Amino acid sequence: MTPEFSERDLERLLGRSVRARLESEDRALFVGRRVVVTGAGGSIGSELARQIAACAPEQIALVDRSEYHLFHIERELREIAPRVDVVAHLTDVARVAHVERVFAATRPHFVYHAAAYKHVPMAERAIAVAAETNVLGTAVVAGAAAARGARFVLISSDKAASPEGVMGATKRLAELVVASRATPSFRPAIVRFGNVLGSSGSVVEIMRDAIRRGRPIPVTDPSATRFFMTAGEAVALVVRADRLSSEPHVFWLDMGDPVRIGDLAERLLAIEAERGHAGAGIDVVGLRPGEKLHEQLHDPNLVFHRTADRRIWRGARGGVDRVAIDGWLGLLRLAADRADDGAALAVLTHAVEGYRPGRTARATAGWVPIGSRRSDGRAA
């Protein structure tokens, strides 16, 4: 949650009340336990770490590749939870030996895997890098958790539902990787939700920055809709979904009605005006590469059912072919090692049902754009 926004501000932006918090049954899970949080410097990872630290765990191992963000969350936790053993690990989740060393030292009971590249347009221009962290990193961390019998939760995204961009395709393949690792003794949970209000690099942060610089708010399309929730809501429901999980399901969080981006901009302009920051209007810039007009949390491949918590839904699907998944991972590792965006995109295209790369991703990969002419004059 962005500290500058009060809970009332957040509710005005959401157009609803903030509804979910950790309950006593959730907090009891972590008392005296050891927990690994990857992506611990990010918006969700850091909020997970804060809330778990308040539950009196024995140890929290923070994993992040950003020295800056890792330093700040480690320092914050040491201040707010002085009795908790806080250990920071500066490393990349795709590095097998590094992750194994973290897990050997921590011997975790719980693993929350929030490490991911999430910027949609940037992933279109950095396919192999996004796939290495989002897919291969997930395979490494899930494998380490399975080897130690730890509870494992993958933080996924609404963009994994019928993905149209590289980021969504990598998150969908990460979901399939985790599902393929399930055994009777390792039952991971996958939790899918949308945008976190006020998170780093989020639309709200970009809008507020524009207002305070006296510039028009950049809006992709006023009619575009997105799902939003606060970091606190997301963390509470992620923990609860894991507590409800007895099988390797995909869960999605009920984030309320989608919010029109135009409405969000108007609400933010009103809040900032009350603080003395006059707005300069709205500038419609159009959808960026890989973005959808309307996001969704479920897709045709998953049938969702209610759980005991009315804000958490459980998705069921057929079995996942581990042999096929391992084959895709091998090819993706080669692509990442060679910085081969074309090979990485080919894996995503074949492994993720229904995914069709957009023009920017095809250009990044060096593929001949659809509809262009070949040297012999025929259509490509």
C-alpha cells in the first residue's frame, strides 16, 4: 500500500470498502515457523513479509535481486519485528545453486513466491529475460520447496487468463509448471489476482506522478477496465486461499467489480485536488503492447467453484503433462542462456494454449511480422 493514501482514499479509488484482513486463524499458521518470501522487495512480497512478521514467526528469509528494495524491507522488518529472525538473501530466483543455499539455511515451512517481472509492455521487449525469471525462477523455487516438503504458494496474475502478452503467457506457463510438480506430499497453491492499488510502477503511481508534475494523466483508454485491490487485501486472501487448499488448485480472488480507468483517473484527480495538486486533465494514449481492453481472472480452461470463503474461488482443470512441461523448460533454459528472444517466444507460443504473440513481441523476437512481404514478393 502506498503510505500517502489513507484507507479512505483507497476506498474512494476502488469505489468500495476495503474488506479483507488477516484473521486469528491465518496468523496462527506462522507462529514459530520459518518462511521464505521471494520478490520480498516488491509490493506484494513486502506486504506479505510485513504481515507475516507480525505473526511471530521464527524466521523470515527475504529473497530479492534488487539490492535497494531488499535493503529497505530488511531494515523495516528489523524495526517493526525485532524478535523475528530476519535474513536477507540478495539473489536471482532462476539461479539453482543460490536458491538451494537459501532453502538449506532456512528449512522453510512456508514459501510465498512473489518474484516476477510484471510490467506488460516491457516484457514484450525482453522476452527471454521475463521468461527466465517468471517461468524458470518459478520452477527452481517450487522444486526447492517440494524437496523440503514446504507449503508453496505461487502469486499469479489475472494476465495469465487467456494471455495476450508475454507477461501473461509467462505467468500462465509458471502456473502449469507448479501444477506439474504436485504430488501426494506436495500440494502447491496458485493464487491469481489483478492489480494492486498503488503498487510500484502501477497505473495509480504513474497517474499521481503526472498530476504532481502538472502534466495530463496518461490514460490508455477511459473505457478500459481493470481489477484492483489493496496489498493488504491481497495478502490476507492469499494466506486464506493457501489455508483452504488441500489440492493443487488455481484460486482466484474476488476483487469486486472492475474499475474503469477513466473513473479511476477522475477519482484520483479529486483526491489530489484536495491536497493542493491541481490536475491538468487526461491524455488518452491508447493501449500499450500486450495490454487488453478488459482484464479477466478466469479462462475457458478452468472451471471455478466457490470455497468456504466467499471472496475466494477454486479452479479445477485436467492433469498437466510433466514430461511435456520439463521439455519446454529445457528449451526455455537454452533460450535464456543464449538471450534468444525468438526461441523463448516460440516456447511460450507452443506451450501456452491460445497465446498468440503481438506485433511488438514478434518484432523483438526477430520474426517476420504477419502480413508483411517476403523478398520473393509473397505474403509472409
